[in-house]
Amino acid sequence: MLKLNAFMLLAGFISLVSCQQNNVEMYALRLKPGMDLKQEMAQFVETNQLQSASVSTCVGSLRELIIRPANQKELLHLKGHYEIVSLTGTFADHGKNNHIHISVSDSTGNTIGGHLVDGNIIYTTAEIVLLNNKDLNFTRVVDPETTFYELEVVGN
């Protein structure tokens, strides 16, 4: 544990919570055409009262893409056919607060990504695996340095 703590200080971590016991649940779900990617995942997390959910993997496609690109206030809204090549993030406060990034590629292989917002509509499918560690609780609090709501991890 001393080596890990020394590494954490050198790497600049503010806090790190790790569990000694493996108490992780895995959930697999499939979204169908016309469903909203972000809303459906958040609803699943809330309905199942997942306290520390994270996206493990996702493959699928969108017919409508709405993201907030890095360091931008304006949303990017595109219609077409896009393959989901990456989806990652965390759900806090039982799904009410989340921070999710998505990357998609178009028919020529060009890839774009950013913050996932509401309005990303499934084209054919979205196959998602979520993880939840029952020994942790994710919440979001205002960070005085960044002034944004940032993840706070609390052990149960």
C-alpha cells in the first residue's frame, strides 16, 4: 500500500478509493432503434439504483448524433449513420448526474467525439455493458478549482 500511495502523490491524484473485495455487478442491455442512448442508460441506472455505475463497453450505431465537443459551449448536431466506436464514463447520484464521452465514425471512417448529451438516437442497436461496484458510491460535487461538478467517490 505504501508504494501505491507514493505513486498516487507523484501522479497528482486527489483521492482514490479502492476496494479489497470484488463486489462488482455487471449489467448487459440492448437498446433498440429510435431510443435515446443517454436517456435510456440513465433511466436504467436510476431504475436499478446503481450507486457507482460506469460504462464498460458499447457497440452500436446512431442515426442522430448530438455532442458537446471539447471546451465548447455549442452542441454539434449531425444526422446520418454513425458507428459507436467508443463510449465511456460514469453515472453518479443513481443516474441523475453523469459524465459520458462518445466517439463515432462515419461511412468514410472519419471519427469524432465529445460529451454525450440527450438526443443521440439509436439506428440499429446499442449493446451496452455497465459495471457497478456495490462498495462505492459515486456523487458529483462542485470542485472549487475547476468550478465544475466533479466525481466524488465514497466507500461504503
